[in-house]
Amino acid sequence: MQLDESLQIYIIESRDLLQQMEEALLTLEQNPEDEEKINAIFRAAHTIKGSAGLFGLDFIISFTHVAESVLDKVRNGQVPVTEEIVALFLEVGDFICKLIDHVAEGTTPDADTMVVNDGLINRLNVYLGAPRATAAALPVASQNEASGVVESLDGVETSCWHISLRFGPDTFRSGMDPFSFLRYMNTMGKIVHVATITQALPSLEEMDAESCYLGFEISYESQASKVEIESIFDFVRDDCDIHILPPHSQVQHYIDLIDRLSNEEMKLGEILVKCGTLTPTELEAALVQQADVATVDKQPIGQTLINAQLVQPAVVNAALEKQRQVKESKNSESNYIRIDANKLDELINLVGELIIAGAGATLIADKLGDGAMNEATSNISTLVEQVRDSALALRMVQIGATFSRFNRVVRDVSKELGKDIRLEISGEETELDKTVVEKISDPLTHLVRNSMDHGIESAEVRVPKGKPAYGTLKLNAFHDSGSIVIEVSDDGAGLNRDKILAKAIDKGLVSAEQSLSDKEIYNLIFEAGFSTADAVSNLSGRGVGMDVVKRNIQALRGTIDIQSTPGLGCTMSIRLPLTLAIIDGFLVGVADSSYVVPLDMVVECIELSAEDYASSVSDKRNFINLRGEVLPYLKLRDEFECKGEPPIRQNIVVMQYANQKIGLVVDKLIGEFQTVIKPLGKVFEHVKGIGGFTILGSGSVALVLDVPRMMQLANMESIKEQALVES
Amino acid sequence: MPVMINTNEARCVLTFSGELNIYNAAETLSQIKAEMSNTLPIHVDLAAVDEADAAGLQILMAIRLHTLSHGLAFQLENPNEAVMALIELSDMAGFFGVTQVFTDIAA
């Protein structure tokens, strides 16, 4: 299904708006007085409806129209913000999202959807049928004019129709002349005032003589009905933007018009004049008055007009709002560009190649030993490094958007479970690669649900323990040595060590004789087919998920870790690499081969003393005393079975990852190296301890070590125990 | 030739004749783009125009906007009935300065 580009944008924007609407609703639930949020919700619904009109998406228009009407009442204070309203509108939001999905798939809603549609509309209509709290919105009728009564609070004073026309670019080409419509209008009534909109006209150089750029704002006096007036424009209806407002229209309609109207930045006065709300003379008078007042107290024109009682305050507010929005959207438009993700990937690939080529040039310059040449290449590599960083930064997004989605999850799940659970979010400005963000959302959802279901106890259990009746779930993110750490923590009961162990033995995952550390036991929950919930609940407890969570995280070269304190809560930390493609590496050599480790994990480099080496050979001891701390190490020479004798002086590269340290014994330290990680082919997929390879400037291949994996291989715990025994 | 453009030291005169409408709008505009001055006062003579439509008026509007954005003086001379009808219909008399002689001076 090939979608029109603008429709695609509509879909994206609508989803964004629904997201904002949901966030606003959740805030509103806590703080029902927040008028700004009510307005935000209204605007979201209004925009979705308005834009749906452009694409003729009738099923969206008809539904959102009802929702918007209720929201309008909420906004006017005629319907109070209650829990039911918030819940209803969360459902409404979900449903609109479903409708948008239909648009995205290019399908129309099926019968089931329509049942939901009708159900929601019925529930919304309850609020519309409610008696009106204020005497608003007098019926639109031109008879009132005859009696000379000035219209209600809500209706504007003009007694003319207001017609807003924007002719489409193909008007001339399809043989129409905009003036013929104006002439025809004069046969059915009288054009009282017309303002020609020239803002859309491009400069002479850019203008296309056969495209129509014209628009008119017309104040029109006529006894004709709306249908008759509409029929004037039948021939150009498809191509044009036409709005017709009856005489004494309610202020809201003018607000709508101003909302929809041209996007050019216009002066407030002009907007009002063009809408026929003010005549130019009225505006001039107001301007004069403003000038008079200015000497005493400078008032904005909007205020002046209200004081002179020439316009309704709401009309001025709408005009001001429009001005502000035009400015804001101009600002944000110029700040953001939507880019095809493929183009970005291509750029990053090229940067990768550039880095490799640059490394080659540096190497040759080194060999030549030419000072000037060396300086030039070092300048270039500094720049290449910066280019690389900014290219990668393009892909970085803040995790906040992902986090805030959990407000809804937590709200819904806590309602479902009958627990009062609050979500605290921190570190939302932490950035990580977009591809990682997309893939982390599902595992995170599972962890959050799991914590709420199994971790946090019910209020009856909590209160006797001296905990607050409401549970707290925290989402946190931060950067730590080249990776991002995402924590999901709860203040629940913590993991039950004995229960997990019993279950694992029961399931045959471990044998009863095995002695396991707490950590090992906690990790059992990631085994396939493990579930400890006594009752299988709707949310979790089916024994699928935690193993999938772990697999998903591992697929991103990440790890997951559990810290649990019985009775106080549990924290799951997910640790992920920041990027998947390019890293700052540290190049080391063993025999004739080169290896790369991530520079972020390197803490220091020390020399392996002769006596430590001797004891490693004689006692197979593989740790050293690093300033009073046990440092286990791996000899890469042994690990990769390199041939030949080790040199007299060997070095240890001290690496740190997830609060663990390990030393790697290497022959020589070569230095920093920008590394483009290339994945290994299928054949080598299962080689442990190697994360990929890279190409050096010389053209030879270096393997990229997967340090977390090597730590597992080294079986650190047992080495430490060995060290304890010895001391 | 729907438009003749004569430029001397003092001003640039655009003399339109015959039809000023969609049928020759493209030709007219390309001529104007090529020859019209960015610096001199612009005089538009419409005496010989006998038919005009919105596409034609749109070109006049673009010329007028051009003079406004470049701060040039603009004068519309001898608008005949065909053009005046449109200018009145669209309430653009003030915009074109046809009721009085316009004297925009560059700031």
C-alpha cells in the first residue's frame, strides 16, 4: 500500500498528538484544575479532526467531532473533570489511535470497530445531553438583527456571512476564474467587504503564471441559505479551501477559522479585519485609541480592542493564540528536519569507511616520518573523530519519550491489580541510539508489569510492614562507562530466594545439591519456563517473558542484572552499549595479531611483574594483587592459543564493566584506535568472547573483544574464592 | 507581444496591450521576469488592455509586491474598465494606488 506522503505525515502527527493527549490526561487525573492540559487535549482532538477533513477520513471526523464537543464542554467548565471523564477519554484516545491504524493500513474500520465506535459515542453523548450550566450559545438567526438586539455573549456582532476562500493552485488550469465566483455572489446578495489575500503570492522570480495563489476573505450580506451559498462553489470545492460562517456565528467558529486560516504571520488587526469581525474603520479607531493610551500606559492592541468593546475577548484570544502558534511552529519547523533513516545509516556507513581510510593514511604518514605530513594527518583524524561523533549523535534520542509511555501502563495495570502504584521517572534526558530505544521498549514493559504484579505487595500487606500504602515504581537511566544503564526498581517485597530455589529444583533447572550464590539464584528467573506466581494472573505469571526479556537484551549486546533486598524491593538493571556501530577502541597486540577492546572500559594499564607471571605458570594462579584488591586476569595468549613465546615484559590492561574488574594480559599496548565494528560472519557467530572485527589502517584485521562475555568465561567468582583461600 | 518593457535612466515602463489573462499569462510573466528593473521606479500602462482576468491581475499584484519589497515607486496608469472592474471587485484599489498617485520612496 503506497501512501501519499502528506497522509503519512498526518499519521505520524496524529500519533504524536494522541501521545500528548494521553500524557495530558494522566496529568489531569492528578490535577483536575490544570486548564492548560484541558486545552492541550482539546487542541489535539481538534487538530486530528481538522486534518482528517483534508483527507476525507469521514470515520475519524464523525467520531472525533463528538469527542471534541464533549471536550469543549469540559473546557468551558460545563462538564467537570472527573475520574470517569479521564478514563473515558483515555479509551477515546486509544480508539482514535486504532482508527489511525486503519488509515495507516489503508483499510476502513470493520464491524467490530464500529461497535466500539457506537459504544463510545453513546457514552460521550451522555455528557452532551446534560443540561446546560450557562445560558450560552443563542441560536443563530438573522431575525434577531431586525429587532435591533445586540447578540448574545457568544455571538459576534456582525450581521453578515463570513466566507473564507483559498483557491487551489490548479484553479486557472481547470478553466476557472476566481472573479467569476465573486461576480456570481453579487447576484445572490451583496459583497459588503472583501479582503484579497496576497500572502501566498511568491516573488516574481518564483511565480508560476498559471498557478493561482489568490484567496479572499469576504463579508457577505445575503438572504440565501448556507446550502445555497455553498452551491456557488461546487465547481471548485475539491480544489479549494472554503469556510462559510453564518451571520452572528458563535465566537468558537471564528476561533476555529483563525486556527485553520493561512499560516502566514499576520498582524492581529488584519486577521480581525479579514475575518469581518472588525471593519477597517473600527480598527483604525482602535489604533488611534491605543496611541492615546500609549502615553499613559502602553496596552497591547488586543486589550485596546476589548476595552473599546469592538471585539469579544475570546476572538482576540484566538487571534493571539494563532499568532503565537505561527511563530512557534516557524521556530520548531526551522529547528527540525525529518530525515529518512536509510540516509542516516548510509552516512554512518560512510563515516565508518572514512575512519578506516583515515587510519590507513595515518599509518603511512607515520612510516614516512615527515613532520608536516604527520601534523596534517593528525589534524584530519581529529576532525574525522568529530564528524564521527556528530554523525552518531544524529541517531541519539532521549529515553524520556519511552519512559513517559509507562505512565499509562502503570496507571492501567495498577487499576487492574487494585494496587495503588506511583511511577517515578528520572534520567529521562539520557540519550541512546534510536535502534536501541525501539528494541528496548518491549522488554522494559515486561519488567515493569512484572514488578507491579509480583514485586509490589497489596496495600493490606504493605501497611503492617510500615511501608506507605502506595507502591513506588522507579524508572531511571544514566550513562556509565560507554554504556547506558536503565533501572526498573520497586519498593516491594524483593525476590524470594527460597521460593525461587524450590521452584527451580522442582522444575529440574538445578539440582538440590548445587550450592548457589544469591545472584545465581536470582538469575534463575530468566530461565525458560520459570514462573513463581502462585496464581497465573492476566499480566504475568505465564512463565513466558523473563527469558525472552533476557534474550532480547542480549541481542543488543547488553546484560541484565538483579539486585534484591528481601522486604525492601528489587532493582533490575539493564546495561546496553550506547551505539551499535562505531566505538573508541584500544588496540593491543598478542604475538602477531591485534585485538581491540572498548576504550571506555579501560581503567589503566600496568606491567605484569616477572614474579606474578612465574606464579601464573607454576600454580596456574590467575589473579594479582592490585593495590590490595584482587584482580583476576585472563591471558589472551592462552585464550586464543597464540603460538610463540611471550615477550619478557607483558602488560595487563585493567578493564571495568558493571562494577567488575578484569585484567587482560597482552604482549604490547598499541594505543587508541577508532573502531568500526563489523559483524562476524555466520560461521563465527558462536565464537565466545569476540564481538566482531575491524579493519586496521594497514589493511589487516583485528578482532573486537566482547569484554562482558570474557568476564563470564573467566568465571570471576571462582577466581575470587581461590584468592580468598590463598590469603 | 502582450507587454512592452522600456527602461530608461529614470524609470521602467511596462506597457500592456490586448489580453491580460490566462492565455498569455505565462508569456507575459517570463518577459517581465527577464526584463523588469529591480532598482528603478515602475510605471505600468494599461491603456491598451481590452480584456483581463484573475490570472492577469495576479501578475499585476506580483509586480506591485515586487515594488513594495524592493522599495520602488509604483504607478498604475490608465487602467481601463476591464482592469478597474477587477480591482474594484477585489477591493485592491488601495493596494495598486489607483485613486491617487503613489510615491513610495525607498527608505
